[in-house]
Amino acid sequence: MEGELVQPAPEETPRDANPANVGLELFGYVGIEAVLDQMRIKTMKTGFEFNLMVVGQSGLGKSTMVNTLFKSKVSRKPTGPGYEERIPKTVQLQSITHVIEEKGVKMKLTVTDTPGFGDQINNENCWDPIIKYINEQYEKYLREEILISRKRKIPDTRVHSCVYFVPPTGHWLRPLDLEFMRRLSKIVNMVPVIAKADTLTLEERAEFKKRIQKDLKAHGISVYPQEDFDDNSDDRILNNKIRDKMPFAVVGADKEHQVNGKRILGRKTKWGIIEVENPAHCEFPLLRDLLIRSHLQDLKDITHNVHYESYRMQRLNESNRLALSPINGLLGKDEVESDL
Ligand SMILES: Nc1nc2c(ncn2[C@@H]2O[C@H](COP(=O)(O)OP(=O)(O)OP(=O)(O)O)[C@@H](O)[C@H]2O)c(=O)[nH]1
Ligand SMILES: [Mg+2]
């Protein structure tokens, strides 16, 4: 038995094979890699919070998309048979939250639905309520953060990503969309999508997409994932592929249909069913994967490190004293806060 405890003689180990091993030998195994387990366990306990927002002209399917997100593989919210509720026109900002649990990891997903704009003859400043809401959330966070005794975990209602719905005109971006997106992209991670993509042929989709990409570039609008924030060359390669496919041509549906014995979320037409979760039919799966599967943490990091940071700097510079006064009545007593 004694023999088993004897360490191998130094000569027996291939010392020169990897210089890093020399350190291990000298100081023994420290166990740094266990930090990954610690982080995983902690995340499982605390869970994630993720806040999305949908914005766009009236009738483009924003509320339908909120339902699509929750009923698709994101939350697997069951729809009863005979479910035929019609989605009403959205008249005020409203948030829906679901706690989704998968393999022991919890995520609190909040989607904020907004009333569509474009109904008025004069659509000037139609972005004001949306911009105000986004800034309100930064302000709430800032107020918690600068308290002397602050909460261990500040509730995070900041919008981590804003999905902007572009009408499927097949032409160019309208000045209104350009102006709206320009303003949004400065304060939030903005992800444009082509709404109701089932109304365009595949060729029209591809051409419209190229035109939108050109338009955005020409107007200096940087959508998420922003080129400036690619961390390294691997990120750049992955994000270039995503940028090339953006804006995703999405289709929304909240009704299930029976296809080959399986229940499928889709839109039934006379000529067939458009399956929203089928990558051959539309790019809703790409949008969902970007937001939830591949870039969720990055969206949160950029919100905190870039967008919130610039809001914070501007606010603290502005007041230059820590006792913050309400700006423009923001969060003032009489202010009607958006429904949360
Ligand atoms: N063809 C098609 N119709 C859609 C799609 N998504 C939603 N619709 C339909 O478009 C209509 C409007 O959908 P909503 O989800 O209420 O649109 P909205 O953007 O929330 O509208 P507002 O609340 O007025 O801003 C409904 O009849 C939907 O069934 C889509 O992807 N394709
Ligand atoms: Mg709506």
C-alpha cells in the first residue's frame, strides 16, 4: 500500500512538454478551474433576468411576437385546444414576465409590449414615450445604485434588447423608421426585424434585407451586435455572420396546428401552414437564438457597460451633485409610471 502513495520521481514526468506544468509541480494544484462550478451553482441559485422590448408601427405583429416568444420553445407555455383569443390593439406599454426553468437554470424573461405608432397624421416625436421608458429604467437603477446602503441585488428593469419591427414594404426604410432606429440605437441594443415576412417572396426578402443593411450603414445606425464591441477575432467572425443575416425576416403566430401528428406554432393559409419555428419558413428561430441562446449575457453586458454607463455619466455630470433632482419630472410623484 505504501508504494501507492509515493509521488513519481521528478525525472519520470515529461517536464519540458508544457512549461505550464512546471508551475503545477512546484506549487501543487490550486483548483482555479473550480471557479466555473462555483459560478454555475451561483447562477442556478440566483437565476437570470432578461428584459426585452418590442417597438414598431401599429399592426406589424408586435403583440403576436410576444406571444410567439412565450409559446415557442422559449417557455413552452401551453395553448389549450380551441384557443381563439384575438389580440387587441395595444394601447399602453405593458410588460409580461415568465420564469422559465431549463435544466435547473432559471430565467426571468420580461417582454415589454408597446403601442404601435404611425396612426397619427403627424408622427413627429412618436419615439418619445419609448425613449422615456428606457431612460426611466436607467434612472431607477441609478437611484438604487447611488444609495449609501444599497440592496445586495438591484432589481434590473433596464431594457437589454429592443426589437424594432420594420414594415415589409420591400422598398427602402422610411424616414420615420430611420429616425426612430437612430435614436434607439444610441441608448439600447436595437435589433431590427422585417415584420410579417410571409408577405414577401424569398427573393423580395433577400433584396429588402440588403437594402436595409445599406440604408442603416449610410445613416450610421449601428444595430446589435455592434461592430465596435466585438471582443476578439472569434467574436468578429461569429457576429459578422449574424450581421450579414440581419434584419431577420420573422413571422409571428400564437396558434398551434397539427402537422404530421405534431403540434406546430404557425399561420394557416389557404396554401399551407407557415411554421414559425421552422428555419426553412422564416427567421424567427434565428432571432430567438440570438436573444436567448447565444447573446443573452452579451446583451446584458453591453447594456450595463455601455448604454447604462453613458446614461449614468451624463446624469451625474448634469447634476454634479449626488442628491439627484428629478429630470424633466422623470419619476416625479405625479408621473404615471409605465405599467410594470
Ligand atoms: N401575415 C402576418 N400577419 C401577422 C403576423 N403577425 C401578426 N399578424 C397579424 O397582424 C395583426 C396585428 O397583429 P398585432 O400583434 O396585434 O400587431 P401589433 O404590432 O401589436 O399592433 P399594435 O398593438 O396596434 O401596435 C393581427 O391580425 C395578427 O394576426 C405575421 O407574421 N404575418
Ligand atoms: Mg400590439
